Amino acid sequence: MAERPRSKTAQKQKKKKKISGRKWFYGLFFTAAIAIVCGIIGYLLIILNGERILAENGSKLNLGEASIIYDADKKEIARLSAVLDNREVAEYSELPEQLLNAIVATEDQRFYEHSGIDFFAIGRAVVKDVIARSAVEGGSTITQQLAKNVFLTADKTFFRKATEASIAVALEHQMSKQQILTMYLNRIYFGNGVYGVKAAAKYYFDTELEKLELWQVAILAGMPKAPNRYNPINHPEDSLNRRAVVLQLMFDQKYIEEADMEKAKAVVYERPANYEENRPESYPAFIDYVIEEAIEVTKLSEEELRIGGYHIYTSLNQQAQQAMDTEFNDDDNFEKSKDEQQVQGAMIIIDHRDGTIKALSGGRDYVKKGLNRVELPRQPGSAIKPVISYGPALETGDYYPWTILKNDKKCYNNYCPTDRWGPTPVSMTQAIKDSRNLAAVWMLNEIGLKRSFEFAKKLGFDLEQEDRNLTAALGGLSKGATPMQMATAFSVFANGGKSVDPHTILKIEGQNNYSYTYKAPASKQLMSAETAWYLTEMMQTVVEKGGSGARAAIGRQLAGKTGTTQHGIPGYSGDGIRDAWFVGYTPEWTAAVWMGYDKTGKDHILKKGSSQSAAFFAKVMRPAMKGVQESSFKKPQGVKENNPPAAITNFNAIFIPEEMKVQLSWDPIQDGQVTYKVFRKEASESEFIEFVDSLTSTEVDDMSAFPGMTYEYYVVAYDAKNNLESPPSQTIKVVIPETEIIPDVPMEPDPIDPDGGEITPPIDEDGGEGTPEPGDGTDLPDDTGGPDAGNGTGEPGETPDTGDGAGNDILDGLFDGSGTDGNTQGTGG
């Protein structure tokens, strides 16, 4: 059978296959060439990147000398270094050969052969990661580990690993293997706060490096992979197993003989006789603050500061700091939480005489470089009232501690503040003692927001535009205030109105004759000395019996202010407090205490409020100030004395139904020349108005009282010569009964008896004239008086009683009161 001719399509396919083979050859060739070129370029980029990083951060390679921080008595409290303080630097000549062999055998078997990157180890790690489907194996060399330790974080990402590799290659170009290995052993962490192999030898074995035995070397060489897990004190069994692995690796790589390996495996570790557990760094929040301040004044980086061998002298008072730490470590000082989020707190103590910070705490369980709540803004609540309302008012010269403030429930452009007090006006002193909200808002409204905010700005509160409303009087600020700001502002009050510059650093000395000494900025008079004195005078009542901060008393002269803020949780109507404050000062020191949750929620709100903050203040300040010489608040010359007239006594308000008037009377003021003012408001009105002014008598009638209305009255005495006003009298409420309107009826002439005389009225059964019996159509509602309140207009000839408490007089039904006379309501003053 003849062979069929091939189709043109088949011929083309055959011809195409021959051409594709050649193309594949050239394709692979050029691909390989391009890959090699790209590899070379990539390697050069890696080297250049590493060189750049080293050039920019070369100072980090220098271990340097640890800087030292001292307290106010020049006692050492902390040593600083590049990482932590417990480190000793070893020279290469001090490192035992077996230690070097153990580290290389365990961490980087090809250390002496590679140039910073071990591609064989990387390939092995990739294979293991692929098999495990996760990053379980590291291919890092000792040089890469050093690069990571010095320059990078510990996250395991491609970009971080690429940067690590570039730095490692650059290190290998600039340093010898001996230098790299020495720096690595001086840098790595060995658990329990120990850094560097020299310190580890002393800590775990109480011996010098050159005296280390093989079994000890193996323990140390096994620890860098997991310092806490593999150290022999915390986990002896894990350490024993890890030691065996290290010894086996050393034997496999022919660094030791089998007999040496078995002998070293058999040794039982015992803790040194003089072992002392490394304690956490003392005063971490204070030290963190010192470092921040030192960086600012020296213009050094933190790394340069830590390893520069500086001597930093601070204002720390260890007695005060320890007293503070003790109370922060006592859980009973804080409300219990429902879960792991605990109630937090912050406190700072400042000597306002020179601005030195004596102690501070950034929170419970504060850790190094943690959240320092002393510098965290929170809503200050009523603690801001001296800054926003009362301080600016006093500074005008128009108001004094004895000035009477209105305490009416009133709305201001749809803002309607409330408090638990009645509407009776109060003195500024009483308002701040009780922490009355209505009086504070009224005061701010009177002086104006512009004047208030200018005053606050002088004290360090740079308020936002959205804060420019009356809610600021009660601490409703958009950003809030920090404990540092509050303590600084109150320090100005305590310092006679002069500026205070809080600081911790007194002096810094360093190498090459470096020296820094704190110099206080020029003092500024931020408010008059009189204003500062009046605020101090008023706030001393806050910590007296009956004051809102009475639990803060410490047996010294003390002034202060409480503050609380409501939870403000959307959709939650229950009670609860977000922030609780007490800020107070003695003639020597000022302190601010804040308590609350970091994140407020319906399960994370306070119940006790500022009383607990006030109590915490006292617990800290009593022992903190032990030995601090007591002084007194200094009264400036020329301060106007508070000698207002005495309060009105025996004030009575009685409705006289026959004359349709309210009769007001009171006892006269015996001392001084005074006149009297009577204030009145109808029940539906929000504010009292001045009803009568300049009275010289001690009684007056209100003839304008309308039936069916309820009125409230109070009286003050006024000294016109000194422009002083007495505290208001008690407030009395008077209910005017409804009156039946009788139409006019033409009068008939009196009957004439036959003998020409007038006919006398008939005599009633009880012997009286024929007048209507009580109760004949003039009874009052049952709910307006006492048991016999509905007895009409009274028996003929009976004098209305002004109050025997029995509730059976004719006027008992006309008054709604809770006073002792049964007829009046006293709200107090």
C-alpha cells in the first residue's frame, strides 16, 4: 500500500519542533545570564544597603559605657546601656576557646567560611519551612543575629530578613570574625535580665570567663536560642536537655572527645550560694521620664545617651517614690474589675517651690517604656473649676470668696446643667467646697469664655475651639487634661500665682568635660498673689469636714479639689464614673491623682469616684512627706478681709388671708450698719429676683401675692460701705390658697325693730355671733397642710400661730414645708 503524502500541516509542525529546540537553548542561556546579572546587581544592592545602614547607625555598634542615674541625694538608682543595665563587656582574649567552639557549633557551623550569609543554611531552612508549611527554621548566621540584635526588630518577614542580610554582609566587610564573635557574645541575652556572656558566667556560676568548665560552656552556648526557657535556674530540666544537644554538636564537629562529652553531661547544676535574683528595674516610670527629659536637653539620641557614660543627677525623692509604689501595688486601693482589664491610676508629686518632680507613677504594673498615664489626657471634671470658673472670676477683682453666686437651675442655649443642691444662692467658698455645678456654670457665664480661656492658657491649658462653651466649667473638654498639667496648674496656686517649671534633671556630667545644669526660666506672675491666696483659702474648705475632698486630709495645711466625670457611654443609662481626680497641695508639695479605666465601657466604669482618689492621695502623701519641714501658706499683703454681715436669723414668712398678703420678718443684725434685701421667686420661675432693696426695717409685706400661686423667699443683709453681703437666710416656701369670687349683691337696709333700734344678729348655739362656722365653704385641699389643715379661716379672735409643729393652726394648710415649725421649708445656705 502506497504511503500517504504528509499534509502541509504536519510538515509545518515538524519544522516548528526543530526551531523550538534551538529557541529553548537560547532562552535558557539568556535567562541564566540575566539571572546571574540580576543576582550580581541584587548582591551589590544588598551590600550598598548594608553599608548605608551602618554609616547612618554606626554608633549602635559601640557598647560604650553605661550612663548612671542618681536620686536627689546623689545615690545611684539605675544604670543605662544600649539594651539593659546588667551587662559587662569582655575582650576577645578573655573568651575561652571552648566557649567560642560551642557557640559556633550550636549557632553557625559555617561561621568561619561564609561572608555574612550562609546560602546552604538558608536553603535548608527553606526546605524545612516548606515541609512544615510555616516559618519554623531560621537560616541566620551569627553575623545576621548580631545585625538583628543591634539594628532591627525580631519580626520574621522577608523585608526584615533582607535588611538583616544586607547589614550582615556589610559587617563582614568592615569587621573581622573575631570582632563579630566578640560583639555577639557581649550583646546577646542570657535570661533573668542578664546581657553578655561575662555577666552570665558570674550570675549563673559565680565564676570568671577563663575559669568556665565544659559543662558550663555548653549551658551558656545553649541559651541564646531561648534564654528564659533554657537557663538552668528557671528551667533546670530544659537546660539539662539543651546542654546535651550542645555537647553532641561539639562532638559531631570534632571539638571535643566522647569522654569529655559524657563527663560534662553527667554534672548536676547547683545554684551559686550567693545567688540573688535580679529584680525588675526600680522606678521605671520615673526613669523613663528622666530619659525623655535628658534626650530633650542634651539633643542626643537615646542610644548615645545610654552608652555615653553620662552621670545624670535627678530630683527623685526615694521616700516619696517608695510610698507611691507601695500604694500602687496594693490592689485594695482600687475598685475590683470584672475581667482582666484593671482599674488604672497615675500620680505625680511636684515641689512647687522649685519645680522639682519628687515622684511619679505611670500606672499599676508599669513596665519599662510603658504607657505613662501621667502624660495621658483625661476629662478633669470639677477639678478644673478653679482654672476655668473661679480663678478667672477672682482675677477680675469684682468677685471674692464671699461673693454670693446664683445656684439656679437654668438653661443656657439648650445647655441645662444640674446638681443635687437647691436653688438658694451660695458664696463662692461654699460652692467650691460642695463642688456645686450650677454655681460654677453661672460664674463662667458671668465672666465670659474669652476671659476664662485666657486665664487657663496661662496655666498651660491650650484649649480647643470646640471647648468654647459653658460645659468647660465642669471639665467637658475635647482633649481633657493630663495629671502633669493639673499638678502644674495647682502648683501655680500654691506658689503665689508664679509660674512653675516641672523637671526631674538637676545636672548632667559626661566625657570630654560635657556639663549641663538646670536653670529655671524667668519666673512669671501668671495671676495676682491675691487670686492665688483666695483660691488656696477656698480650697482648704474642700478637705475639711463636710467638704467633697475630706478624705484627703493629712494633718498638714492642705488645699485641693476633687473631680469626677460621668461615664458618657452611648446607649447606656446606668450610673458610673469615667474619671476620678484629686489634686491638692500643701505649702511645700503639689500632687495630682487620677483613677479610671484605660478603656471605658459599661463593665469598666468606677462606682466610688473622687473620694477614693482623695483617700489615695492621703495614703501616699503622709509617708511621702515624713520629715519634710512644715510651713504655712503665705498670705500676701493687702488682701481684702472677708467680714461680711452675719447670716439672717429667725426668718419667717406668714400668709395673712384676711389681708391677702405675705408678712415677712426677721431678727436684726446687731453688728455694723446694714440694710436688707428680700428675694422672691414664683414656683414656675427659674431664678430669684430682688423683691425689695435697701430696707432698714426687719419686716416687710408682700401685697402682690396672687391666689393659687406658690412663692419662695429669702433675705440677705448688705453692708454698702464695704460692698459685702451676708450669706442668704433659709428659703421659705408659701402657698397662697385659691379664693372663691363672690358676685356683688345689692345691700338691703338693716331691719328696724318697732322701737326704732337695729335688730341684733341672731346668736349661734355656741354663744357667738352668727358668723359662718369654720369649714363652711372655705376649706383648703387636704394635701396642703397638717391633719387639721382644712379648718377654714379660723375661730374668731384666734391669733394665727407661726408654727408649733403640730400642724393644727389655721395657716398649716397654707405652707408646704419641712422646717421644724411644720410650715416652712429650709434649704440651708
